[in-house]
Amino acid sequence: MREEALALDKSFVASAVFMDTLVTIEIVCPGSAAGCAERAQKAFAWFAHVETLCSRFDPKSELSRLSSSPLGVPVSVSPLLFELIEFACAVARASGGAFDPTVGRAMEASGFNRNYLTGEQKTSDDANAECSYRDVALDPESQTVTLSKPLVLDLGAVAKGFAIDLAAEELRPFQDFVINAGGDILARGRYSSGTPWRIGIRHPREPQASIETLAVSDMAVCTSGDYERPRPDGQLGHHLLDPQTGQPVDGVASVTVVAPSAMLADALSTAAFVLRPERGIALLESQDVEGMIVTTDLRVFETKGLSRYRP
């Protein structure tokens, strides 16, 4: 982990790699950097915990064990995993299946089947390609999950946002901080200058440029882009699949969502990507969040209220 105390603006910055992405925490410290460093370590621990909990590549993870459980048998899961799956299924219902946590088998078939930590490949031959979130039954009272078809659960579109939110709770003693996990950002309070945090949104076709800049406080900003994870086998395509077809979504380059929590922004950016501009914007507005969709020909569509976040 990299740490540095920036005396000029009284900020503490620490970085570490989790979930195959660089995570950076910046805290506007009211006192010594030592207290900031201790809290940052605890915040980073949540990323490690969520990754261990819901990796679909690790056969020992709780998510993998659930995916391989006997069909029709209720399985008790931890409160955190239940919360993740319950939330993912709720977004699936709200988006009409554009977001679907049972897309794991399609991800494997598209080449996204390699553990970035070990390089080991995983293929679930017994999984059913014709499955959906409707094949996942939840019992909130008993905290159990029942699978009615052989399937592979993939929580990649919510897990990083969830970890960001948990890390933010760990940093709650500080009024002003920002967590950046590979471009998915949660900002609390204000920057050391007393102004809202300025978030640059990456241009989907010019990696060193921004297509938009937003100024936010106490909000999350998450982006899903077709440039983030190309197919590892060298074929055309990316990791944002349409659950109905199992194929990469075309016509959309990136979706950015501004929402109260990173998990919500993370999930809705994926759902809106699959739905494409017209229906994607309608979904975001129906969920009372703001956002923008950039097409592959660089047309920009946005919700009515996004302008209030412009500096």
C-alpha cells in the first residue's frame, strides 16, 4: 500500500490493489496523518473481505459454494452476501432483466473465466445458459437462497460498489474524504479548499481526456465503459453483456451514474448500459438518480437533473 501525507493541503492519500483495480483513499485530515492511516487500513480491509466473499473464480468463496449448491435446497448465507444478492435481484426486477446476477455462465463463455490473482481458468459446464434472476429465490426471514436451475452467480456489477460503501462507513469519523476504485468514486464532504470534490469522467475514446467534469459532495459517481475490460481472447467485444443474448452490448460506449450509494450507482450504470440511451435514461430517472450515456458515435444523453452537478 502506498501512503503519503500532503502537508500543503492537509490531505492523506493511500492506495492499494483489490478486485483487480487500484483503490485510492484520500482523507482531508483534521489532525495527524497517523489516525488517517489506521482508518484507511480498516477501509481497505472491506475490499479484501468482499472480494473473498463473492469471487466467482475462487471455488472456496461463499458465492462459489452457493452457485454449486444442490438445486431446490435453501442455503443459509452470510448477511453481507444475502444483502448483495437481494439488492442485485431488486435491480434486475427494476430493469426488466437488463441487469441480471445470473450472467456468470455467459461471462465464462465470453472468456471472462480467469482468476486475475492465480491465472487459473474456471468453466462451469453444468451451468444453464437459459436462466435468470427469477431462478434465485430469497427468504429474508431465514436468510437463505434457493437456486432452481444450475447457474453461475456473478456479482461483479455490485460488489465493488458495495465494498466502496462499506469502506466509506469505516471512514465516517472523517467528514471529508473520497474513495476511488478504478474510476468508481464515492465522495463525502468537501475537498480541503472547502469546495465540492471535482470528478472527471473519462472520455470513452480518449483515455487521457475527460468528457465531463462533475462537482459532488456526499454522492457516488460510477461509470461502466466498453473500454474497461476487452475480451481476453483477443476477439471483439467487452464484459458488458446483454443477459438476454449473452453478447456484448453494442452502440454504447459508457454510462455514468450519480447516486447516493456506490452500490446503486455501480448497478444502475450497468443496467442503463444494457438498456441503451432511451430506455437507460428512463430507468435512471425512474430511480431518482442522475446520469449520462455516451454512444459509440459520441452522442451524449443525460438525465434532466445532471446539470446541477456541473461546476
